[in-house]
Amino acid sequence: MWRQDRVCDVMKVISRKDIVEAFQNLKHEDDVLMGIFGIISLGIWFAMSPFILAIIQLGILEYEIEKWRTNCRKKRERIRRDRTLELMCIDPKSRKKKQKQQTRNRLLRWWFGIHSQPDRAIRSHRPGPCLFFTRLPPEIRRQILIHAFGSRTVHLDLSFRHPFRVISHDKCRLLSQSPEAHLHAGIHSRFGLFTPNIVLYDESEKKKWRWFSCVCHRARPDDPMLSYGRRGYVNRGGSTDVHEDKCLSAEGSCTYWPGEVPEKCFVGATGWLLACKQAYDEGLEVLYQTNTIQMSSPVLLQGAHDILRPFKLSMIRSLELALDGYNVRLAQVLLGVSPNRPTSSSGAPAPREISRPFFPSLAFLRLFLKSDQRFLDDDFHNSLRQSRYGRKNTEERLLTFTLPSIDDLVNRIASPKTDITVTFREWMFYSLMDLKLAEIQGLDVTRLQRADIGGLKFWRKIPYSGLEQQASDVNVLSKNKSREGYWVHISQMPKTCGGIDEHDEERRKLYGLD
């Protein structure tokens, strides 16, 4: 049996070079064999050590070469990918760092015996023009951007409030499987049984003016698709018009739309707009020219022209304004938010001089009167009292005050070529005007018909004489440039007999509902 102490004796013998004397001291056969084996092993080790060291060094060199080649290959692939997509510019290194890298590459090629010229792909390049903007035609680029950010209705809100309390992404995915869940834009809200949703705010942060924007999900994907991302109203359960639009209260038909909450509730164009100047210009054009912008915030309804830049207002093609009649009256729309603005004799802010419409490129404008009875008078409390005096008085106020106020408003904010629709909420107010105006204007002018956005509508012809008398006060466009009129619309008809009472044969015949 080999023992450690005998090995030490053998090493002493070797160091003293007294082999004969050592063999005489070894008494056992196994000790002799161990000594012989140790001497032979040491001899082989000393003889083969140069070769072993050379093999180890070659292995290290081969590993370094392979590592260097792998890095070069990855760099070539990365540069080739960047050239193809050009989603980002190749960041050129500093001059000192580039020189150091080139010197290191030359030393490595000389050390490993690589005398071929380096691949041109691994050399640094100057940032060139993006192929997305240089190779793709403008028409294709525009179609791509429209598919990504356009053809939808977008809420634009500015209000003085706490920030919304947002639900976590995992909780949104879990709760979004239920059609009854109210998770629009990830806003945390508490469902009320007899009251609307109560939006919860993060009161740990101070109130301040906050912007908020989201995609409108009041409609469903299978609702009729119109231009500029508008949707036709379908009178069914679960489908709402702007009167019941509660996207800013976390209610919507998000479950029926593809994608995940809350990502599908936002446009998601911020990253693209911050990419470069050309991306910002083209993206902004698509956002404002192909979408329908909806505003219901009082500060925007009164002073959007003071807050938004004129070139953005000039790009808007489709606009929806939702008026509640309480915070903003018809005479206050787009008159500015300055507290020192002079007032007229009726107490409303005096209109300022207007040389051109605020939205010169507007193709579609839709005004929503969320509470019809609030627009019967300049004063809110008088409006409520007027609606209590019976149908005859209400009809008179609609024809002598509400419609003329709308006449002044549409001439002031939109060009004569704009297709304008004024939507009333209650059928009673609409029914007091349609047949009466058909009697005054004539059936050929009034044009009672179904609306492409759902419901019924008729044409209101603006009386030019009234505009000429008030031209000195409101400074509207001249007679030859003024608009002819606008559409008065109702989206929710009575639910009896397909929308209109079966005994109302005259109205059914005029609208062609039989």
C-alpha cells in the first residue's frame, strides 16, 4: 500500500541524487514500485511540459480568435440590420475611441496572422438618411401611419384635477375578461348601482392642469364605419351616442375591441412623434387630419383657440363639441377664457373680432346639446323655468333663441363648406322643430330624412336677414360667403313602433319610414 511518508522519502532521494542508497532503505516491494513510478512520472512530466504548455496556449489563442470572429460577425449583422430598417441611426463613436479600436484590431490581426483586409461592414459609418422616409413613397408612409394612429375618435381633455388612479396592467388583463367591467384606459373607478361610475383620483398629488387623451370606445367595432373614424349610432342595448359617452368615467365598450386593456384605449403615437422632426410633422398631420377630435372640457370649449396652436387648429378635419349647457353656454363657445373679457348687455362675454374661422379646414362639425332644456335662455335658471311653461313656449324659445344662437356659433367657428350637424338629446325638443320648420321653409328645403350617423335629421336654413342685423356685433362672414345652413339631428327616437308613434302618420310619411 502506497503511503504518503514513503513518497516524501522518494522526493528526498531524488533531490539528493542518491538513488542507490534510497533503494537500500526501501524494505518493501510496494515501496520500490512506488519509487520507480514516481521517478518515471517526473521524467515524463519534465519531458512533455513544453508540449503541454504549447497545447494550452494554442487552445487559448483559438478561443480568442473565435471570440473575435464572433464579435465581428455580430457587429456586421447589427449594422446590416440597421441599414435595412433604419429605425435608428448608427451612433458614431468618438474619434479617440475609433482610433483605439482600429489600433486594437490591427494588433489582433497581426498577432493571429490574419493579413486579409477587414470587412467594410465593421467600419464605422456616418449616420445617413432614414430609408423609411427616403425609399417609401409619401402615400405608402401615410397609409402606414393612418393604420397605426388614424381613423378613430379621440378624446382631448384638459382639466384642473388630481391624476387618475390607474389600475395595474395585470389586474386590467384579469378584469377585462368580463363584459361588465369598466376599465377604459385603465382608470380606477367604483361602480354605482343607481349613480354613474365614480372615478377615483390619486389625492396624494396636488391638483393642477392635466392633459388627457384616449380613444373613444363608446361604439362597437361592428357599428357602421364613417369617414374620419366616426361611427354610426345603432339604437340597441350597450351602444351609446355622445350623450351617454362616459369614456372619461372609465366606461366604454372596450371588451368588444381587439387588443389588451389599457393599451388599446390609447393612440400610442408619442414614441413616433419624438423620433425625429419629419416623423413629428407627418405623424401630427395624420393625428389631426384623419381622426375625429372630441372636446367636452369647459376650458377647451371656451378657449381651444387660445391653448392650441393655430397650425394645429387648421389641420383638424373632424370635430365634436359636447356642450352640457351648465358650464359652457352657446354664447361662450370659443370666446376665450380670459377673466377680464368685456361682457355684453345680456351678461355673456362680448364676442371679439374674428377675421377667419378658427377651423378653416374643418370638414365635419358635430355639436352635442347634452341637456336641451338648458339652452332655452342665456341664463341657466331661466332656461329651466322656460321649459316648464308648456310646449308652446318651448317651441317659441327654440325658434327664437336656441336656433339663432346656433346660427351665430356655426358661422363664427367654421367655414361655409363645413358639414355641420347639431344633435339634440330629447325627442320632444326635436319634434317641436322639424314639422314647424318644414312648414316655414318648405319640404324641399327642410329635407326630412334618415341620418347616416343614425336617427333622423332635417335641414335648418339660416335666415340671412337676421345675420346682417347682427353683423356689427358678431362680425360674421359676409352674405355671399355665409353658409346656407346646417343639419339638426336626433339620434334616439322613441322606441315605439320602430321609432315614431304609429298614429303619427304624417311624420312617418315625410321621413319615409313606412
